[in-house]
Amino acid sequence: MRYLKISLFSLFLMLSCSHDKYSLPTVPDVEDRYSNIGKEVYNFIYPILNKENGWDFKKPSDIYFGVDNFVYVCDTDNNRIVMMDAGGEIQGVSQFIEHPEAISQNDSLALLIVNKTNKIYKIDLFNNNHIISNAPIEEVYEQTSQPDRQFTGITVYNGFEYYVTVIDVADSNTNYLEFSFVYDFRGDNTLKGPIPLYVNGTGLFSAILPTSIVSIRERYLDISSRAEDSKAFLFTQTGRTSQLTNSFKVQSITTSMFEGQEILVPNTNLIWTDFYSSEYIWNPEDIALDRQGYIFVVDAGSSKSELDTTTHTPGFYRFSTTGILLQSVVGFGDEPKQFNNPKGIAVSPFLEEQIVYIADTGNDRVMLFRLSTD
């Protein structure tokens, strides 16, 4: 009944919102073809959401397609959360929140935010009539015992409980992070403890500098039905320190029964697939799922360095549920269809007219792409 009320409330919001309704931008007649590995391609949607066209983003670092069907952008260097409709029109901005980095939303439509500190913040939209500018920024958790901890990613996995990716910058001189792991939080914002990943391990079920996380729950955006493995999740990581390297930059963690108890284990079914291949993913910054379970990863790319002599082109990738690469959109620069250190990706839930949203951090903009079979 609680979920039904929330669904009805979301419908009421969409029908009674006082703003004008904006249709999705149209795709130009010129065909864009990006690495057409599958039958479908992603067409670029104009305009680019940048300062020139009326969107004054500064280093946006995350983007999230909400349970309420609004799109939320962590506008990091503007110290705010921007609320948009599905077509990209701004519907409101939050009050001041210092350098927001990652965002999720629970079943009561509250936004949960981390900003590379040891704190977690909340914006209660439900109790503020979904007017984001009226909603105070609430600090709901601080790990005072660990001031050097940085929370880098967040995802809700069971209505109100959530996971947070964590790094510890205790030794900045050598760039060696003593801790890299995932925290598990209750719905009342109390810490259960860390997920038993191997700290700074170099294989599956281990983390080195995690950058983002998404739960399997996120594919079921209407919350009306849940997967039996709703506690499973996927995460991304840079996977590199000056001492260690983890080749599995994106990882899938699933549930299994062991001696009558449900435990988390690495998803070994994806071994030898494109999803675990370093050929495509080098510096992943964010990951998203649609309702069909397709996996989307945005990669910031890299330039040549002493540790790696190859240039990795930034862009985003779409994988099947079995880990097969279906589409990719890559390119470096500041022109349309090019990227500069992109850090956020979100996707609308359904395949029909599906939109992918990219926070193109280095170019201070957001870009939209539409899935097409034409």
C-alpha cells in the first residue's frame, strides 16, 4: 500500500505541476552512427545543455533518472542539485550543498547525496511538495571517527536501505588508499558495516578507488515488483594506485545461498565477456541500469602516461544482461558527440524512445542521446 501511495503521488505531481510541459527535443534529420555493433544506434539530441544554450552547468559530476521521472544533476562547482524534466528543461534548483558528487533516491522520493566527504545528505521532496528550492539540505550521517573517509557513490537497494562507495585518503603523499570498500546503510541512516569485499584486492569481489554504484533494484523504477536478487549491485572503480592495479574496473555482485544463508558473491557468469574486458573500460566513472537490465557505463578515458602508453577515448557503453557490448559512443573533444572527462550517466527506464543522459564534466554540459532502430 505504501508503494501504491507513492506511485499515485508521483502521478499527481506530473498532472498538477504548475510548470509548462516540455516535449522531448527532436532528433535532426542528419543520421549519426556510433559503432553500430548491434541493430540499434544512439542518435544525438540537440540542443546541448550548456551555458551557450541556457544551462549554466559547472563541472556536473553525476546525473540520475529519479523514481519520480525527474532527472537530477549534481552541478558540482555550482554547489547545487538541478532538477529537470525528461527533456532537459530545468524545473528547479536546490539550496546550497557543497560540491555534490553522487545522488540517489529512496521510495519516499527523498534524494540522498554524497560529496566526497564523510557525510551523507538528504533532500526531502515529498514533505516540501516536490519544490526542490524549498527543501532544506539535511545532514543525515557523518562518520566523525573517520574524518579522512570520502563517500564517492550512492544507490538505494531496498526501498530505503542504501549502499555507499568509500575511499580513505589517509596517505596522500604516496596516493595509496588504505581503504576502498562499500558501506551498507539502514533506512534510518545508521551504518550496518562494510560489504565484505577484499580491500584493495586485485581481482573480482574487491575494490580499489570505487567511483560509483548501482543496485539491481534501480531497474524497477516503479517499485511495483522487485527482483529476488534485489540486494545485488554493480560498481565501477578506477582500480589503480601507485602500488596496485585491478583489471576488473566494473564488477557485478550478486546473491547466492550458502549453508541456508543468503550471501553476496562475484558474478562469475560475466567472466570472458565484454563487460569484464579492459579492452573497452579503462576509467569508468558511473554506471546505470534500465528496466530491462541493460548496463550502461560512462568512461572518462585517459591520456598516455608512464604506467600506460595507450590513449583511451572517453564515452559511454551499453552492455546486454549477459555482458555483451551492444553499442558504444566515444570521442574526445568539445564538439557534439564528443566528451571531456565525463563522470555521470543516467538512462530512462524503457527501451522505446530511450534517452541516455551524460554529465560531460570537462565541458561543463549535459548531453542527451536517443536509442533508435531507424
